Amino acid sequence: MRREIRLTTRRELTGAVRQRYQAADRAGKKMILDEFTQVTGYHRKHAIRVLTTQRACEPKTRAVRRVYQEAVKEALIVLWEAADRICGKRLKTILPLLVEAMERHGHLQLEEGIRTQLLAMSASTIDRQLHLVRERARGGRKRSSATNRVRKIVAVRTFADWEQPLRPGFMEMDLVTHCGPRAEGSFVHTLVLTDVASAWTECVALPVREQALVVEAIRGLRPKLPFALLGLDTDNDSAFMNDTLYNYCREQNIVFTRSRAYHKNDQAWVEQKNGAIVRKLIGYGRLEGLTATAALRRVYEASRLYINFFQPSFKLKSKYREGARVHKQYELPDTPYRRLLAQDNIAPETKKMLKQQMESLDPVLLLTC
């Protein structure tokens, strides 16, 4: 209210001073301008424009924006869901046919005014009206404050920060999606853990991407590992950067680190297994529901022994740069099983158990499972 009164007073003052200013000579204009800027607080150049231009003091008027009723927005959301959540440009094209079909089958009953506003809505307005609903539907793009807070606490570990020789138990962890060509809705994920020292790899199927399920999967995997879990290194996914996993690692004395954002090479060990194991076994198709999750877990349970006991893999020994060329030296390919037997940090009882397990395995039978 005070602002409106102040603006009205300035306009009246400007109207009164303008005539005197335009009729005065050079010296008189200088005196009037000094007084006017002192009273109004205007910059001198702006004051000259205000006193010499009639339109400068007139209030600007805005065109009245169309305001859609809440019923129109609710009807739009129903139609957007029925159209499989397509974009505004595509939805605008199909709206007349969709409204007719929905009303014909009793899914929607629109008043004439609402129908008129709905069909007159432009594609850009449709996108604006659906913005918040679309963000909620896909979980939002912004990181939560909890995710950002945990990211600041968890230390960064790059590819070059792994000390050599490294004892078994420090594992890189990642999630592989089974969404097919569309990353929409609910679909199965594979949690992959790879030991940096031995390349021992474990996979677990998760029905959805959820932090509590990640912790439960880790808890279920630990008894199957032939070594103690000492550390976990993950990317910056919110499924990992959360209080649930952070508190679990702190309670279990597990070193929790993360890679740099957008640096996949920081997690080269597990990224290699994502392609060599998960994508090779499962492919890129879409998997949904508990039935698919149970089937995928049976596949991983059958393949884990063959992969860890009979599948040799290369391991980077050293890397150095000479000018523009990068020289890499690899160790001789070996299986995770044999790498563990060569480790001094593995207990004799564990090595004996691994040897007994190896003697009972039939590679042809495992391969055909």
C-alpha cells in the first residue's frame, strides 16, 4: 500500500515539475533537476528522461494472462496419464480424439467450458501446467539435501588412489539398470560388487532402486564372500549417497568412499564387470516385477561360481604417460579364485575351503545351468 502511495506521489510531482522544466532555460533546468533528483532519489540521467518524455512516467500495463481453472488442470493430468505421459506437443495433437474416446467409454465427463479451455490450450501451456506433476512422477531431477550432505562427508577415491599391493575386501559397487529403451516406471536393477585386489564379483537383483534394499543385499552377500568386507567404493548415485548406507558402513567399520562425478574410470573394476558379466548374461532388455527379480537372482546364483572360479580376467599392473601416449602393463590373466590363493592376507582355513569347493565344481555343468 505504501509503495502505491509513493508511486502516485512521484507521478503527481513529475507532472507538476515537467512543465516548469520544459519551459525553463539552461540554468533554470539545472536548478530544477537538482531539486527533483534530491526529492525523488532518481539518477540524474533517469530524471532527465522522466521530465522530457511523457510516456516515461505512465504506468506500464500488462496483458491479462489466461488463468485456467483447477478442473481444467485435473482433466489435463488424467488425459496425460491416459496418453502414457507424452510431451505437450504430442498431447496437443491427440487431445480432441483422446477426450472423445475417454468420454465415450465413461472415463471422463467434461463441462463445455472446461472442454473448450482444454482444447484451446497450447503445447507450451500444457507443458507448464504439467511441470510439477511430471517432476513428481519421475522423482525430480534435483538432488535432495540429504544426498548432498552425505556426498560432502564421504571421501573421494580415484582410480589411482588404490594402494598396491591391496588386500582383498575393498570392493567397488555399482547399479546396472534393466529398463530397456525406456527409463520410465519401475524396473529391475542389478547390484554389482567387485573386489579390487582379486576381481571377485557378486551380483544381486533388486526389484527397485531403493537404499534399504541395497543395504539388505550387502548384508546378504557378506557371508558368501571368501574375505571380510573392508571397504565400499560407489559412484554418486542417491541410492548410495544416503544416511542408510552411510550409517551401515560406519556401524560395521566398513570404509565408505565415492568416485568423482562423471569420472567412470574411477570405478574401472566394477564398470568392466557391468559389461563382461551383467550385460553379457542378461542383455539390455526390460525386466519388471518380483518374478523377473527372482529369476535373475537364480541366474546370478548359478553363474557366480563359474565366473569366480573359471573365468580369468586381465588386471592392470601399471600405467604411465609418455607424451601423448599412455602405456599400460597388465598382469597375466587369472581367475579371482587363484588370485585369492596367492594372497597372504587370506586365512589358511579360507584357502582350504576354496580348494575343496573348486574340486567339487564341474565347469561344463555350471556353464549349462
